[in-house]
Amino acid sequence: MSDERKKRRWWRWVGWTFLVVFVLYPLSIGPAFYWRCALSDPFIAIGELDAPYAPIVWLCERSEILNGILSKYLDFWVPYP
């Protein structure tokens, strides 16, 4: 394989990894929160989400701005009365 083709393949992996880790993973907390609330108590706390979202919850506990963004995003999925 030529070096140019190897470089393109490498950048493709970087792009997909970036998309999954920094875009799809954080956005998936909304549907997970929806299903968690649908199956249990609708007034579940954000901190009670399972281990896969622990890094997001940890960041939001330490940042007021991120906590506000996450709260609004989760309200979109499960609006409280």
C-alpha cells in the first residue's frame, strides 16, 4: 500500500473515533436517561445514571456551565411537570 493511502486510512480512524467519543457518546445520555426514567422513577437524579456515563456526570458535577447544559438537554428528553 502506498503511504498516501495509509495516511488517509489513519485519518479516517481519527475522524470516526472523534465523532463517537466527543459527539455520539455525550448525546447518547439523553436517550439513556429517557429509558431509565421510563422503566423506573421519573424523578431520578442525574447522578444515578449507570457507570457508562460516570465521566459525563463527573464533569458536570465540577462545572456549573456543563451542569446547566446537561440539565437542559435532559429536560428535552424527560420534561418535568
